[in-house]
Amino acid sequence: MREGAGLATSGMRVSKATEAATVLGIIAVICATYLVGYLISWLLTAVTGYSLTFQLPLVARAFGGILVLLGVAVSGSTMTVRKAREVLDSTSVTLLKLVRGAPLESRGARTESFVPKGPYCWVRNPMYSGVVLSLFGLGVLFSSALILLWGVVVMCYFLLFLIPFEERELDALFGESYREYKRLVPELFPTGRRFRAQTSQ
């Protein structure tokens, strides 16, 4: 997945083969993070001798359902700023930079300025925020320690690997305007402060 802070990429087009490889890569990452969560769950059970299953009260599970809906809404709100095809294409470009070591400052067909819009005014990575909220919500909704551990693994993957790489790319592309945005807007979860474009002028 690729956030891109609400940037339009209508000028960028990658091959269908690259797009297909990107989709397969995303699926592979999803499976890998789930397997890591499953392995952690299995090891904790084996080491402690205790089952990680639990049963939460109905009120707590209902709260989990609300978190799922909120997460879906947050991730979905990014589509009001960027089309799905644009997200896929920019994800493909970023993946090529990661795999082939292409220069981070390579813009391709991008000529637009850096202007965060919509949910990106509240948090730098709303798509990833929504995914994490949904996973934790599912863990609570189904009283599943495995899903909760999966959520932790996914959050760590975002925070320690994916977001740092993407933000290095955005820094290389947009320089001080992105660094100012990064100073003002939280990484994964909003704090209530709203970014306004004129602060970066």
C-alpha cells in the first residue's frame, strides 16, 4: 500500500504486469504479517502453557465492531482524495524504488505541488490508521488474541518499515514543504490538530 499524503498521480501510468506484481506483493505482505502474528500466538501458548483465548462482554465486543466500522471509514475516506487506480500506480512506483533501488527523488510524471487534502490534514497515513483500527476492532469483536497480535505486527510493520521508507521518498520529492507537514501532523493517529495548506506556504 502507498499513502502519498493525498497526492494526485493521474499523470503516472505503469504497466499492467507491474500493477499485478504490486497486488501480489500486497497480498504476500498481508499473509506474512498474519503468519508472524500466528507464530507469536503459538509461541506464547507453548511457553506459558496458557490458552490465549478469552471471552469479552457484549459491550466490549460492540465497541470492537465500532472500531472496525471507524477503521473502514478512515481508510475509505482516502478514496475521496485519490482514486484506487492512482493509489495502485503510486504503490507500484514506490515498490520499484524499494526493489530496484531507483532514486527516491525520481518524480516520474508527477508535477503537482505538495498539498495535503481530506483525511491527510489530520494524520499523515490515514489508510494505515484505518487498517490498524480495523484489525484491533476485529480482535475485540471476536475476542481473538491472534487477530490482536496480528494488529500489533501490522502496526509495527507500518511504523518501523513501510512508513519510514515512504516518508523518505516524500521528503526527497517535496523537501521542506513535506518536512513542515511532517512536523505538524501526527504519523498514524490524529491528535485533533488540523493541517492547513497555508502554513506550508
